[in-house]
Amino acid sequence: MFGDLAFDQATGKYRDAGTRIYEILEQVKLMDEVGIDVFAMGEHHREDYAVSSPEMILAAAAGVTKNIRLASGVTVLSSSEPVKVYEDFSTLDLISNGRAEVFVGRGSFVESFPLYGYSLDDYKELFDEKLELLLKINSQENVSWSGKLRAPMENQTVYPRAKNNGKLSIWRAVGGTEQSFLDAAQLGMPLVVAIIGGMHSHFKNLIELYKQEYQKAGHDVTNRQVAVSSHTFVSNDQNVINQYFHKYKSRMDRIRIPKGCDPYTRMQYEKERGKDGALFIGSSAEVADKIAYMKEQFGITRFTGQMDVGDPGHDLMMKSIELFGKEVKPRIQNL
């Protein structure tokens, strides 16, 4: 989830963020109860999203869950401090008894750069340096490191350490940039691919490239993990799926139109809901079949469905989560 907030045309305001956060915690509790394996909380710094600090939400979620893994989706590492990222997630790991994960990426929005005082001119170098430092902190207790954009560290320690010999599960989250796939492969990092529009077949060559380069770099392929994250909503009521288009369109238009794109259409919605489309929106059987098809095509080891696009409403979200855990997961878990 990203904590989307619906816009009320009558009042000209977005829905209350506190109410939305309370709902998210109820929804995560239900995810745990119905056997969903992982929950990822995104990061945004805009009035149309409720969550700017995923770590806080995940820590609260740890207190109302027992088994579900808790991840950031994503930590915008370019504008974050790697020491603090490790400390926050190692603390979460201890609170949750070893259930914390970090998805690191550049993010699909750049509002955090000016907010935290970073220059977009350093967009790539910031990420590369900070990822190098985070991985070093994750692999060793005593750290010496130097770069160009952050003060060096000399024989410094970072505490507390995560449960698994101090090591967190850190995934590389990517969009459609080839170099990002190559970098993840070279580092031997597990991969999360965001496929949130168009046809998912466009990513097949990039995922194959990652797999090939991962092996060429000498990493153990039995440890290789590839996840796909796509917009998802489950309902066995076709009327609900039809009506969800309006919520989905509202969100997509708020993203697309300021960038000069055309408004999102019903034709796009239906096309992307099809077999090769990026949207996993439909009945339990339709969503399960698409996940199975993607596993067959890409060999993915995990699928995460971003379910709160457009803020569908609490009751519909709870039903979608229930169906995802009780009907979608059983259809695909033994594939």
C-alpha cells in the first residue's frame, strides 16, 4: 500500500490521513489472519497520500500481527540516511521477531529530494553511494566507508543489529531502467519489479537479463529471488470491478495529467486487465490465473499486489484482502 487518499469533490479536500492510517492497521491485521505472506508500505510526501514514514506504520503493524513479513515498498534511499535506515529496520526486525524487510529504490516521485535538501543533479550518484553504505552496514558491525556526497565513516558501529546475524533482507526495487536490473544482478540482490501499467510482457527481457547477469556475477542461483509488484484489486462482483474504474482513473489522472499525459480511459483499464496487461484487477480466479501466468512467463518467486490505488474504501479493501488470502493464494501457492 501507499496510503492513497480519495479526493472529495464536494469539499475540495482529501480524506483524513489519520482515519486512513487506522484503516491500514486493521487491514494489515486481517492480512495476517488470512495468511498473506508479506505487507509492504510505501513512502510519499504529498497531501494525497497518508504515509510519509513507512517505518512507523510497519512498527505499529508488528504489534497487531504474528506471521506476516513487514517491508518498505519502497524506501527512497537516495533521500534517506543509510545508517538511520538500518537502525529503523533492525529495530523493526527485533520488534517483529525477524519479520522485517527493506525494498530500496529511487521511487517514482522526487518530492523527497527538495524536502530533505538533496539535489536532483545527484540523482543516480546519491542512490549508488547510499546503497553501497547500507549494504556494508548490513554485512558488518564495524564500518569504515567514504564517498563524495556523505561524510565518511571510520571504524564506527551501528546498533541494534538485526536478528539474522545482524543482516536484514534488502531487496532492490526497480522500474523499467535496464541499468537498475544490471546493478541488482551484479550485487546479488533480490529483485522487486514494479509493473504498474501497459503490458507486463515488456519486462520479460529485463528480468531474463537480471537472471543471466546474476549467474555471470558468480552468485548462487538457488538464492535468486524475483518479485513483481502490480496494481491489484479482487472482487467476485463484476459491478464492483466496473465501479472501481472510477476510483482507479481518479488516481491515475492525478499522476498522469500533470506530466502531460492524456486522461486514463476505460479502454486502457479493460486492456490492462487482460491476460498480458499489468493490472491484476478482477475476480479471485482471474487474479490467480494471471499470477500463475506471470510465474510461468517470468519465473517469479513472489507477487505483491498494490491494493489501495485510488483509495477504494475500507469495506471493499477488507473484502479484497480476504479474497486474496482465502481464494487467490490457495490457487497459486503450490505452483
